[in-house]
Amino acid sequence: MRSPIRLEHVLRYLVLIVPLVVMLFPLYWMVNTSLKPASEIFLDPPTFYSWNWSFDAYASVLETRPILRYFVNSLVVATGTTVLALALATLAAYGITRFRMRIEPLVIIALLFVKMLPEALLVVPYFKLISDVGMLDTYAALIAVYTSFALPLATWMLVGFFRQIPKEIDEAAMMDGANRLQAFVRIVLPLAKTGIAAVAMFTFLTAWNAFIWALVLVTEPDMYLLPVGIATLMGEYQVEWNELMAAAVIAVVPVLIIFSLLERHLVAGITAGAVKG
């Protein structure tokens, strides 16, 4: 005998479904616009579905714009930023949690303070520095700048994770003959893999979506990152909205794939690492 549907169950699903629809609708509208012919984009009332969907906008963008080049540029910079930030953040977080420091609270506060600084305040100093050393229009400059902004939050989050790993574990490993570095690599890092995965994904997505530094530090069109490359699709007198949305969909697809694969690590990482840190 089937149990009756309770009102509380219906309300519970509504509470989950309504926010989900609100969050997913912009993504659907972006995809819908990218598939519409230009003649249907400004119809009043707007069409939420078109029988004339096609991939013409995607073909046009890929043929007339170097979107794939922008994609590769963003991939190189985001991956490089993630690797460098993780390498530095794991070492910093390990040092903070394993070695006694009287100024540890000040270090944590300093990390948060640096993260809260508006990026706009540093545009001119960073541009002058990068220009003086001749690193404009290079991957290295973008990776270094993105890492400087990702590192404080990455370190702060990992401190919370490393604090949950008892010091006795790596001390026991050292008693068995391992040195400090071996205990860090073989014992601590595997135990903190959930937090590391969460920080890695957060850092990658932050670098992937960053716009201001890609605009300021890059002048050569061949070095544009995806956010800047997509912005160039907006003409002075006309905007092909279906092509603009097609380029945006291309940029979003890798983000959705990464998030769907590592979503549980991100949730666990933010919950356990950031809250307890």
C-alpha cells in the first residue's frame, strides 16, 4: 500500500526546485539565445523555445574568431595558476599548522586582509611592475598575478584542513624513518586530498573567469583569454547576441564539466576547511 504524499514532502521539494529553476534559467536562456536565428532574438513577447534552433552561431564564431586560441590561453593560465598556487599554499598551510608561531593569528588575519583588498587598487602598480620587467603579453605574468590573488584564500582554506590532521601522524612517520618532506608528501597530502581538490577547483575557476588582469596585462590579440576574447564580440554599433551567447556557452562548458566531476570535493572542502579554519 502506497503511503500518502505529505504536504511537508511537497513543500520540501518546492523549496529545492524553485531555487534550482531560478539558478538554471539564465544558463538555459543563454543556450536558447545561442541556438536562435538572429531574427527571433528580439521578438516581443520573447520565445522560450524556437523551432528554428541551429548551430549556425557556433559555426560562425569558430570560423570568424580565434575562440579556440582564447580557450587554450585561458586553459594554460588557469592550469598554471592552480598548480603554482597549490604548491605554495600547501607548503604554507603545513608550516602554519605544524610549527608553533606566536604570530600565527596575525598571519591568518593578514591572509584575509590581503584577500579583501580590491583588485582595482593594484592595477597600476602591477601593470608598471610587469611592464618594467618586460613581461606584458606573457603567460608567466598572468599566472604570477593570478597566483598572488589566489594564494591567500587557498592557504587559509588549507590551514583548516591541515589542522584536522593530527600532528602525531606525521610525527609517527618520522619516527619510522621518514623525513619532514616525506611525511608531508606521503602522509599529510593524501589525507588532505579532499581539501586540496576543493581549493584546486576554486582556484581554477577563479583564474578561468578573471577579466580585469587579462584586459590590463595583455595587448596582443593572440594572447587574449576567453573573457576578453568574448568581450571583443561586442561591436561598437551592433551586437550579434546569438554569437556572443555561443561563445559564452563554449566558455562555460569546461566549468560545468569540472564542477560536475568535483562538486562533492568542493562542498566538503568549503564546509570542513573554511568553517573549521
